[in-house]
Amino acid sequence: MKKILIPVVALAICLLVIWKWTYGFTAFTIFSYTLKEAGTNPRVFPDIAMIDQDSNVFHIRDKHKYVLINFVYLNCPYVCHKVNNQLEQIYHLADPSLVPSQLQFITMSFDLKNDDVQKIRKYRSYFGKDIEGWTFTLPFQTRETDFANFLNKIGVWKYMVPSTGIINHSIYLFLVSPDQKIVSVFDPARQTNEQIIQKIESCIKEDSGD
Amino acid sequence: MHQRRFRGLILAVICILFFVVSFPMNEWFCETMPRHQLLQLPAMFFLGMIAALLFSKYPAIDTSWGIAILILIMASFVFWMLPHSIDAAVINPWFNRVMHLNMVAAGFLIMMISGNIIFEIKIAFFWMVSAMVLAIGITLKSFNILLCSSFTIGQQSETGFYLLIAGFVLFLVTMFIFFHGLASRSRNRKILSAN
């Protein structure tokens, strides 16, 4: 009996360590781990001042509607633009009666050093003119450490590769309710546009009592 | 006396190599995923194996302890192949050094138990390792999304490609050892029955 017990205990210890390290075998990357670490939904979306492509300063809490927020790195060589192209499709597929009256799209830049209002305005123009409900923003007068804390609280991982200066980051989309709570998180790499839209619309309709 | 001195010299070379790979060269190894996963990690494992060769006698280990050690070695490989662990190791050099020590220990332990453990278990272990390396290789090669924030998708794919080759080579070598072992066993049986 003791002979069987030794390898069983060794296996149990190993599984326990890996289980703990991966949040119960659910978070295998640093992106998913950071998201899990931030807590379960619904949770508070921390307040931050933002400045949009037209130089208006605002807070999400002042929008009084649902907000789908994602993060972009304008010098990203590949993934960010792909995600924003997907977001553009989601924008046009969404029920027009919801956007922008009940749902606002916000894309926020990561790059506090290199990006400015002109750059985000130019970047927004790549997505056409009929995107009234899609705002491109930058954190307004926010220090690097505060912005890093903000990202940690919502569960977004950001890392600048020292050798290239490229910022690698989470590509999740966060659905924030009018009372400033993250109610749903979407992974555009794994979920289809239809699944994302369906979930957003059900959240909004549930809230309005339909 | 001469042999002791020789062993001491080899051990010193191993320590110097460990230091060089783990400290001054660490930044270079962490620059790309293939360097980190295909050079630095195996280098530490092989250093552990070489260190174990310096000892002519190991403590006798029974099969259950041997299996337990193999499980620990396998779990070490799994742990250090997780994208989360890779990122943590690249971002934090001290965490990376924990990986180095773990791999040296794994290499040392595998040599220590190899003489004590039965043939079938060894073969099963090497097949599991090759299956794991192949699975990770396929994952890294086929995933078109970034799994480690410290590297690029191109490096991820390149690492996957080389892991596929490594897994395939390990599988073939294990097959060869298995059939070679079977053949020598049947030869021994024939000799025994002839006697």
C-alpha cells in the first residue's frame, strides 16, 4: 500500500501546484491569469479620465449607458488592428436601435508615451465615417503607475518587450454596465462576432426589462 | 586522487557554465522564445545530467520512489512549458533562475534513477515526454494568437516547429531503445534456455 502511496502523493503535490498556478486549470497564459486575478463578474470598473479624438475629456460613469471597451496599441504590428477590424464588424452587426443610444464602443490607447489625440483621430478615420457610437480615447493626465493599476484592476495584462519596444497586451473586450460594473468579458480570438453581439444584446435587454 | 581532481574540475566547469547561462547570458537567452525554450531550458537539464555522471554510486531507489521522481520531473517540464510560467520567467530573472535550478535537479535525478528503474517504466516515461513535447509543438505552431506576452507569434511558431522535430526525434529514439531492449531480452532468454 505504501508503495502505491508514494507516487500518488507525488502526483497529487504536482497537480496541486499546477492547479494553484493556473487558477484551477483555467488560466494557462499570463493574459487569462491576470483576468482571473482581477475577480469575477460583475465587478467595479475603476474610474479613469479619458480624452477622446475630439479632445473632449470624459468619464465612463457620465455616459449612463452600456460601454464596450477594448485596448489598442497603435504601433502594434498585427493583433490590435485585427481585433479592431473585428470590433468594426461587431459595431455594424449590432442592433442599430441600441448603438449609440444604449451602447457605446470605446477603444483606448495603451501607449501613453507615443500616442496623442491627433494619432487616435487619424486611426479612427480608418474605420469610416458612420461610427458615431465608437469613441477612440487616451487616458487623460494619467501617470504610468496609475494606468498600470487601472489595467490590473480590470484584468488587462500589458508588457513592453525590452528589445523591440513593442507592447504586448490582452485583447479582451469589456462590457461595462451603466452603473460602472464589468458585467461580461469577451475574447475576440475565441468568440465569434455573433456570440459577442448576442451576449451584449441580452445583457442590455435584460437590464431594460424586455 | 587523480580521478577526484578530474571530477572536481568537471564540477567546476559545470558551475561556471551554470553561472554564465543563468547570469551574464540570461538576457540574451530571454530575448527570443526559441533561445529561452530550446537552448536555455535544455542546457540546464543537460548540465544536471552531466553533473550526475560524476558520481559513480547512487543511493538505491525502489520502483515506487523512482516513479514518484519521474512524476516530479514530468511535472517540472509541464510547469515550465506553460505560457504563464514562460512569461513569469522571462520578466523576472530570479524566477527564471528557479527554473534553471529545477532543470538541473531534474537532469541530475533522471540520471540517478535511470539505473534503478525498470525498463518498461523508463520507456513509458520517455514516450510520455515525447508526446508532451509533440503536443506543445503542435499548439505553439498552430495557434495564431499570442500565448506569451514576452515574445512574438513568429517566435512562438518557430519554437513550435523545433519542438515538433525534437518530440519526433525523442519518439524515434525511444522506439529504437524499446525494440533494442526487447531484442536483447529475447537473446538473453534464448541463451538461458540453451544453458
